[in-house]
Amino acid sequence: MRVAQYVTKQLAEWGVKRVYGVAGDGIFAWLDALGKQSEIQYISCRHESAAAMMASAEAKLTGKPAVCAATMGPGFVNLLNGLADAHTDRVPVIAIAGQVETHKLGGGYKQFVAQEDMIRPISAYQTTVSHPDAVGEALHRAFVTAAQQKGVAHLAICKDVFAQKTKAVVLPQLPRIPRVLGDRVEIESAAEQIMRAKAPLILLGTGARPAAALCLRFVEQLGAGILLSLGAKGAIDESHRLVLGGLGEGGSEASLQALEKADLLVILGASWFPKEFIPKQLPIIQVDHAAASMHAHSQLLPVTADLLDVLPMWSHRLKTRPPGDAWEKSVESWHARFWAENAKRSQAQSPDEAVRPESLMHTLGEVVADDAIVALDTGEHTIWFNRAFRASRQQPLFSGKWRTMGFGLPAAIAAKLAFPGRQVVCITGDGGLQMNLAELMTAAEQQLAITVVVVNNRTLGLEELKMQQEGFRPFGVQLHNPDFALWAKACGVDSQVVRTGAALEPVLRQALTGERLTLLDIHCTAPTLSERKKQIPFQAQA
């Protein structure tokens, strides 16, 4: 078969359901093959960066390799921002890009760029396929590498190669990726330290979500306070008596109070968190399957293993540990303060004024479905989501380490395509939305029932606050926005405008039960330093 047909069949055999891409002459032959089959859905995006963000978002939700595509030259370069998100958040994404014809490689031809050199810093594997019989080995290695190393793999396939016949054989399955087996001495040493702790805290990260039930059992046996990173929000119901909120600018006062009194912090599945909010002398046990993710801390005991293997062993040991009633009661007291924080914020919302962002997040948490996927863009609204949204079983989806603006809407599109039966909400700032505003048409074309919540405060809020905090006069951050409701109407999308706090809840409820693609233009108050209390890092306190 021809290479274009082979790539399509092999992707389908390995379970790929979608390819996110933008058309271009470098991949015409492949697009032709995709259009003649029904196993893989091709999602025609408006910008390659958004296509890569969609692939990254799908990989974050499913844990399986997701695929994006682009033509050569500018098409490939546009992919890089979304691929950097997949790279920094360590999720498997396969990027397949067209390349100039084989006889033009290395020359001064239009749209030629050395793709391998450009993508190398953000990829685990990269190669150029310049012979049809090489495509099978290259595609296989790309998938295995991406899955095993949880990163980006890139194939540049020359335009003429796509149309040539190959001898490559379609393989029925990929090799199994084994779990990391922990060292028994490490696990037992950590267990001894846990048994001695009188005031323990547990920090859960994104990696703890698959083991959430085991984590909760372990925490309840230990009587420890629970801190949740943004990625772990919803892994454990925040109404649980031991949950104390998060860390950092989007965290709670209760978490800092608990950290000040704690004698041990156990980190489960959190490869990144605001380390400056951890007391320097606090002993830490960290469990992660990747040694490279271990926190550089003088008091750290690392356990390189899978949580699914470690937690049952620790829970068995804890059966003989005497209860720490005094600490557990302190944690429950802090939880009560944490839970009450939102009530004070909601009471501060005047029904006649523009919506406060904390009130928006608090209200959204009360009306959204328990199992909803909440796609977040990057900005001040993300901090308020972490602080004011009380999650039960919802799953946030966001750009973690890369923190690219424009992620929210593409991520919501991928989430609804991957999980059509779940409610999907996109929370985006007016700045982030405008970076990928054209993808609203992609959502409309796919007839996706997504609720897009636009925090419209006419400024790049987080940048404005940071400039103020650093002593600068805010400049270059004010936004002259279009009428988002009219834009939605032009795309054939339902829309509503909310200008006051009194209108917020009924509009949210209507949109979330409507089962239609809907954009909500929420006019919010502009951020101010006085409105947003900022946690003080322990290093700054010292």
C-alpha cells in the first residue's frame, strides 16, 4: 500500500481515534487517505497550534498517545507551542508533519526548515522519513518512545514519500510498557518515617488521580491533612473533612497554617508544585515513577515507584499505628475554615455590580455536573478557580508547566470529542480566548455541546497584577475586546451576556442544561491587589 494509506491503517490499528490538523500541500496524500476511511476522525482545525493543544489535551485525559498533523514550513512551526505543552506536562503526543520532497532536503527551497533541529528540545524522538520502507520502523519507534517516556515524538514525512508504495507491515499491537518496580528498602524506610509522624500532611498531584481511592484510604488511616494541586482537584471531594485546599497564589490560608505545624509532608504524584510555599526544614517523602521528577530538598526521602504498588503496602503497615486524634482534630478545624472561605466571598458579591471572579468560580462549582471536565485557559481566572471552585469529582484540564494562553477552548474541544457523554466547560479569559478565537468555529463545525465561559474584564489580569506587585505601572495589558456574543452569533453559536451578579446563576444553569454549544460573556470586575489576597511563601517569611 502507499505510505499515506499505511500510516492511516497503522494508527487505527493502534487505537488512534482522531487526528487534529490543518491542511497543506505537504500532507495532501495523507488527507486523501484519511478522507477515504471511517476508523479515524479528522478534526480540521483553524490553527496548527490549537491542533497540537487538542492532541496534548486528549493525551492528558486518556493517558494514550494522541496525534496532530501539519504541513511543512510554517504549518510545522505553528505546532511547536502546543507540542511544548505536551512536552512540559509529560504526555504522549505524536506530531506528523509533511516535509519537502526528498530531492529538496537541505536546500534553499520554499517552506523548507530542518524540522528535527527545531523540535529536538521539546521531543523525545524525532526523525525524517525519506524512503517509503522506513515509515513502519519510524512510526513504531515514535509511538513506543512517546508512550514510555511520556513525551512528544515527531515524524517528518517527505511529500513525495506519502504517495509511494511501502513494504512496511501493519502491526497489530505495541509492546507493553511495564510499571516501575519500587525498591523495597526505600518503601520500608518511608513507611517507618510515616509511622513515626505525629502531624503528617499529604500533597496530591495529577499523577495521584488514577490511584485516588487508594490515596484516600491511606490518608484516612493516617489522619493526615490533604493538600491538592490544581491537577488533583476533584480527585478527592473537597468537602471531605481532611481536605485543606491548595498551595500557592490559588491556595488556601488553611494549607499554610497546617504546613507551619506539620512534621512530615508526603507528596504523591506531584512532579511540580510551588516549592517556595513548603517550609525548608520540613521532612518530605515523595513517591513518583520518574526519578527526574523528585524535588531537590535537603530533607527529601525519594521513593521511585508506582503509587498502585506503594500505597497498599503502606496501608497494611498503618493498621498497627495508634491514632493521632489531636492532629486529626486540628486538620478538621482547618478544613472548616477552608470550606467557609467561599461563603464570605459569595456574600461580598453585590447583585448590581459586575461579577467578581471568585463569585463566578464559586457559583460555577455549585451548578456544574459532578463529573464535568473543566478546561482552563491560563490567566488570573485559573488562580480564582483553584481557590474558589469547590470540586467534588470534576476534572480540571489545563496547561501546567508551559502555561500557554489560548489552551482553554482547544482543550475543551478535545475533551468533548474524547468524552462525548460528559459535560465540558471551558473557562477562558478575554485575552486567552482571542488567541484561539477561530476555534469556536471548529467546535461549531463538530456540533459540540460545550459551555464557553469568558471572563471579560478587558485586561490581561494576571500580567497587570504581576506588574503592580513588581512596582511597575501596568502598560500593554489593557484589552479592547470585540462583542463576543456577536462573534458567537456569526459562528452560529448560542450566546448570552452577564453584566451583574444577580444574573449569573440562572444563566449558568440554563447554559449547562441546554446541551448546545454556548458562549457566556461574563463581565467581571478588573483585578486589584487589594481584592486578591496573596499567600506569603515560607522563604519570604524567613
